Amino acid sequence: MDQSKIEALRAAPLEPFGHLIDGKSVAASDGAVMEVVSPIDGQVLTTVAKGTAEDMNRAIASARAAFEDGRWSGMPPAARKAVMHRWADLIEQHALELAVLGVRDNGTEIGMALKAEPGSAAATIRYYAEALDKVYGEIAPTSGDVLGLVHKEPVGVVGAIIPWNFPMMIGAWKLGPALAMGNSVVLKPAETASLSLMRMCALALEAGLPSGVLNAVTGEGAVVGEALGLSMDVDVLVFTGSGGTGRRLLRYAAQSNLKRVYLELGGKSPNIVFADAPNLDEAAKVAAGGIFRNAGQVCVAGSRLLVERAIHDEFVAAVARAAEAMRVGDPLDVSTQIGAVNSETQMAQNLRFVETATAEGGEIVTGGGRILQETGGTYMAPTVVSGVTPEATLFQNEVFGPVLAVTAFEGDDDAIRLANATDFGLAGGVWTSNLSRAHRMIRAVRTGVMHVNTYGGADGTVPLGGVGQSGNGADKSLHAIEKYIDLKTAWIKL
């Protein structure tokens, strides 16, 4: 990466961002805006439209009209594929611009952002572009006097609510399969990370996506998110974020048209290290990266470290050394390894968790506080807390920050018991040289993704979905397509 190009993009002034409705950038119906405050230095970058329920309803009406007249849903699959490939091309062409814009908005370190945001988004759009003309209907095994056909049809209008940690990557996980199947989409970006996703949507129009097929409304979740959830004209709602918001969306669906709701609600993922791990030094470095990259603001972060007691002290010390060696700072500096916490609100929540952890008997091995306050930004030292019991708040609840809970275990059964001792089930990991043990752990730990002798890095060919209070449905892979289609049976008497 060229630091001089990054600095030029950092210095570029930003125009105010409006909603994207029916192919046009428009202001909020009442003219209200929200300031965009950068976590890098606490300075105001620009403004985004502060949406109203009226704005959201206009966007939904635009999406419905586009779906019903077939401008996208009725387009031949090969033509839809060509548009999506052009969109991916444009994302790649503007990758550094998009990555820097996103970092200025949400604080992810640029090295991770470039790969995980425009890089991942373009790859996801391409994956579903290639998949869309390979989704076949079915012929049922009926008796000879009947023909049973199963058609796979788009659901209609999809509402997608996107979080602030990886808006382009997670946005593409929703947009790719939804648009590939011919649906129209109304997007609601996070209040504290809208800019790169809004720019990505504009590139879709430039690529030839018809007006109205993709709409995006910025604003507060309690206003525009609620309007999206309560709409009688949204057929499917997809969401990545907190459990509290997920529950509200389920209530909105029940209060309106019983729309299908798919939720990815985060986790408290266990990273289990046995004494027979093939390389304990490597495991310590990966464990540190698995919780501290992007300042811990990763859904699948390995936020609970379960360590076999025989190696506990040595291994925790190695993780602490790895954490202390990671450079925290300006996320637009290419040498930075851990960027900024997204907002003052998130920072306050992180610090409350650390305070509670020590009050409940945990011991801070390293970190524990805010740093670099002189920059005006929101930065936190990577924090390791040992002696965390299964009953502790830090063991049970998602921080979504750079705070690692460490707990010792004795043998396989104890490791499984501790791994499953929360209500979450999104991801996990196990480090062992014993193949049989690895497979037992894969089967026994209740989670959607299980890593073995690594942590993170699963690509778009495999699904990401949780169990328990980590939600339902799956992003990524061909399985994600299932959320965005309806099955229609044709029963034909011959």
C-alpha cells in the first residue's frame, strides 16, 4: 500500500451524503442530517441524511415498483450476471478510495479494511453473479400421470440492516444473493458507518443496476429501522447486529406482515487450546489476532480463551506478549495493527466490561484502559483478563471490543462444558494435534463455525450462521441464496 495515496484520500473533503431512493441521492424529507464523527481523531467528516419513516416508506415503494415491473426480476439471468460483474469491477477499481473512506468512518486498520471491505465485497458480488444462472428448479418423482415442478422465485422486497464493523463485507453478504436472485433491496446502514456502503451502492447504479432495485436510507434505527421492520411491503428482513435489536425486529415482523427475519446476532466464541497443540507460539499469536484485530469488533472474535491448565500460565503470558507487540494507533497508517474503537459509546461499554470483570475476580494480565487520548480518537489497549469464571459477566456477554476472557480447563469434557456454557453459538476454535479430539470438539461444541488449528479466515464458499442466541439463517456460500427465494409448486395433471 502507498502511504502517500492514503494520505491524499484522507485529506479529501467529503460532500454531504443523502439517501439513495429510486436511483437518486435525496435529502431527508424534513432536511435533517447527522454528523459523521471519525473515531480516528474525533473530528466531523461530513453529514448523512437523518431519515424519517416517510423516507423509508418512499424507498420501500420504489423497491416494490421496481420488482413488480420486472426491470430486474424479469431480466434474463445472463444480463443480471453482467451487471453484477461490472459492479465488482468498479468496487475493485475504487478499492483504496472505498477502504480509506470506510476507515475514516469506522476506524478499522487499513491493512484489514482493504482486504475485508472492498476486497471481500467484490469477491462476494462475483461469487453470486456466477451462481445466479446455476440455480435450477426441480421435477418431483411423481406418478406417471402427474408432473410436479418446483420453481425457485425471488421473494420480492428484501430489507437489509447492516452493522458498523464491516459494512461493505457484510452488506455484500446480503446484497449479493438477494440481488442475484432478482429481488429488490432496501438497505439501512449503521448510524456510525454509512459512507463506504453508500458509495458502494452508487457504484451499483454506475454498473447498470436499474433505478429502484437498490435503495439505501441512512438514519437512526429507532426511526428508519423500525419503519423497515414494520412495513407491510417488505417480504424478507436480514440483519447483523445485537440481540436486543434482533428481538425488536422479530416483534416488528409479528406486528406487521409476518415477514421472514434472518438474524446474525454475534457471539462469545470459545478458542480452546490443548497442551498438545502443534505450535503453541503460533497458537498464541493467532489467538491474539483472533480477538484484537479491528479492536475486537468482529462477530466471530475468539473472545473466550479456554486453556488447558497444564500450559495455562505459559500460554497466557505468550498471548499477552503477542498483544503488547501489536501496534495500536492511527488506522490509516499502514504499520498499524489495531485501529480505533468505533465510537465513544462503544469505548464506554468496553471499559465498563473491564471494570466489572475485575470486580468479579478477574485479573488484568495486560491492557485494561483507554490510550492515545491526545489524538482525540477512541483507542483502547488490547486487554487480557485471566481467572474469568463461567458465571462472570465477561464470560457470558459479548463485549465487541479488544477484551479477552481467559479460563483454565481440565481435559476434554471440561473444555466442552465451558465452551457450551453461554447462550451464544456463532464460532469457535480448537488447537490440538489429536485428530480424534479435533473431530470430537467439532461435533460437541454448539456453534455455527469451528476452526481447527487456526482462527478466522473462512472464505465465501462456506456458510456463516449461528445457533442459540447467535441467530438463524446463514450468510455466505450457496446456502445464503435460500433466504432470498420462494418455492412454488406446479402440480400438473397429464
